[in-house]
Amino acid sequence: MAEKAILGFLQNNEEITDSGLFSAEFNLDHDEVVNVIKSLHGFRFIDVQDIKKETWVLTDEGKEYAAEGSPEVQLFLAVPEEGSISKDELEKKLAPSVFSIGCSQAGKRRWVQMGRQVSRRVQNVEDKVKDQLLQIQEGKEVDNDSTSSLKARKLIIKETWTGYSVKKGPNYAPERKEVATDLTRENLQNWKELEFKEYNFNAKGAPLQAGHLHALLKVRKQFKDIFVQMGFEEMPTNNFVESSFWNFDALFQPQQHPARDSHDTFFLKAPSTTRTLPEDYVERVKRVHESGGYGSRGYTYDWKREEANTNLLRTHTTAVSSRMLYALAQKPFVPKKYFSIDRVFRNEAVDRTHLAEFHQIEGLICDRGLTLGDLIGVLKDFFSRLGMSKLQFKPAYNPYTEPSMEIFSYHEGIGKWVEIGNSGMFRPEMLLPMGLPEDVRVIAWGLSLERPTMILYGINNIRDLFGHKVDLDLIKRNPICRIGI
Ligand code: PHE
């Protein structure tokens, strides 16, 4: 309908000056006319230009009064021609808002005498408000004073109306043939008779329902690349379940240590204990805990095998480091640089910054004669590759390292020193029972993967990043990770 009307009109006329007037004249729905104009324009049948007009339209309240009459007139009509009506009685006859607005408007206009009894002061009234509203509804104009009064009463609001002026376009034809849009077998067979829709090279493709890499994976990849560039080998971290022996005892962590409590560590119900441990090494570990050796006094307590056998979810990847160093000590010594990035578990209350499982990044270097200076140097090199070149170290305590240092980095974004990791030199009480040569030193450090990821991606609730509440949109939107410079 509308398409025929438009193309037909342009056959004999230069221009449709206003799609609104055109619709009114031909009794067409303007929205439909606009749709057809857009489609014809897409095929360049027509050229169009926007017309924007400010118009007044009725609000819901305005529409109600246009149909039912203004509240003041409704109220006036509810008052008897002769005599009076009690205010309570009158209130019952009208809707609450009509009553209250009607009272004030009819009172102001001196149409009624308001008191406990209400009576008419004039014989007849005209409903100008209703008339004006009806006029506006029909698209006619009313005088300025009335417009501002209706606007003040929130019966009308301004709206921008968009229409078009239309002229013939380069592909104009009095009629539009259905064009083929698909390369189907039938369409290809009839290609000579058909007109094909032109390609729209500017159309945006539908977003791909492809997989997205999680932010933690992207940051992990960056860390992994840095380790690999520095010549580190990755340690196998594919065992979340670990025995207390490798997680704690081998690291010279005493059996009474609070971290070995079920408040801090998840212990396994089944299988609750490990089946195999290297027996002669276990013996040396027991001895160093109980009575020391290698220049140490030990912890002087009764070391219990059952305690070492208990299975747990590893609380740090240093458990992996202890296994790897033990394995290294079983062969003629070669220096090694190892790293790992994987999951660890701690029985912690979950909040904005803590989860019961997270990822640990761990690096270690094992060589003859290493010093604390080497550790500081390696840490500076490692963190500078992350774009963190201002570092400070604070003495700390770990059962398995001496000396131990917390690592702080100056965060330019928040203008503060933030703790980024923990480090140290593994104690002789840990290394010598393994069988490593006496002059071999191991420098090591650890940090969480979540913390730098949250800083890099500006995420302040860890639950948006990891776990069952993870924000999938955030995963889809977040850009490629770029650490450092
Ligand atoms: N295992 C330590 C932690 O869980 C990190 C660390 C690794 C500290 C290596 C020193 C040396 O925080």
C-alpha cells in the first residue's frame, strides 16, 4: 500500500515534502510509511532527507482528560444545579485524584463555593482543557498560554517527531520487483530473470558465538612466556591431592604448625592417607624435625608418620617444588630453573579478595653458591618484565626459607606500595635431607595469579573472576592481556 503510494506519487511529482503530511493525505500509517521509505532508500530507489519537528503529545493523564473531561469540569458536573452537596458526598462520587485536582481548579476559577457544603456559583462552564487536549491530539496548534498551562499541569509533553522528505533516487522505478536475496539452487537456475539484492559491504556481521579465553588464562600465558624467556622449565603440577609429607614435612614445616590445622587446610576423607613415600628420605626428614643435623637443632618434638601420611588438597605449589628438588637430588647434580602456575586450596572464609582455591605462580633456581643477592637480582629481572620496576623487600618468615622476604611493588595507578609476593632461600634443613650437594642453594618465590589479574583488568571482586558466580560478560568483553611495556 504505502510503497505503491510513494513510488506512484513520485512518478508524477518531483518530491514528497513531508512524509507526515503525505501519510495524512493518503490515510496511511506514518510508521508504515517510514519503514517503506527506509527500505526503498536502502535500495536507492529514493533519496531522503530527515525532517525533525518538535510536537506536543498528550501524557497518560492528558489522554484521560481528553476522553473523560477535565477534573474541574467533572467536579462541577457532580455538584447539583440547585442547592448543595456535602464535600464528603462529592468526594465519593469522583476518583481521588479527580476530586483533589477538581477542587483546587474549580475553586480557583470560582465555579463552585467550597466549604463543608459545595454549591455552584455559575450556571454553565466550558471544558476548555478538554477541547485544547483534543486539538493537540489531532495535531493542531493551540495558543501559547494554553500550551504552557497544559505543560505546567503535565498533561502534554514535547516530543521530537521524525519524518522525511523524499525524491527519486538513482534506482527509481515506478514499481519495485521482488529481489532475490539468497543464492539458492532455484535462484541460480533462474538468474537471468531475477534481480539480486546488492551486497551491503557495510553491514556488521552477527557476533560470533565463539569461545573466549578467561582473563586468568591470558595472564597465565603472559607469566609463562616470561618464565620461558628467562630459561625456566615448567614443573608438572597435575596433582591437586598431595600428602602432608610433601606439602609440609619435606619443607621443614613442624607438625604443630597452625597451617596444618583443618581450619586452614582441606584434608581428604578418602583416600585419607598416602600409600607410598620414599622411606629412607622420610627417615632423614623425621630426624631433622626431631633432632636437627646439618648444623640445626631441629624442633625437638616427636615426629609422627601418621601425620605425614594424611592426604590434603595442596595448600601451595611449593609442594611440587619439594618433589622436584628431591627428584633432582637423586641424580648427579645439574643446576635447574623451574616454574609452575597452578591451583592451590586453602580453607578460608570467602570474601571480595579471598577464595578457597586460587592459582599460585612459583619460580625457583637451584645452583651451587647462590646468594640472597642472586634472589634479589632475579626478582628485579622477573618483575621488571611485568612492568614493575620499583621493588622493595621486607624480612618475613616461612618455615622453609631463611632468609625470607615479602616483595612489594610500587603501584603507579593507586600510588601505593602493594605486596605482590613472597620469597626466600630454602633452608638447609629442607635441602640437605633430600641429598642435594652441600654448596647447592635454592632461591624461590611465589605469588598469586589472581592478584595481578585483578589489578590488570580492574576487577575488585575476586568472585567476578573465578568460581560459580563468574561474570561471563566480563570474560567475553575483556581485552588481550598486555603486561608491562
Ligand atoms: N609457598 C609460599 C606461599 O604459599 C610462597 C613461597 C614460595 C615463598 C617459594 C617462598 C619461596 O605463600
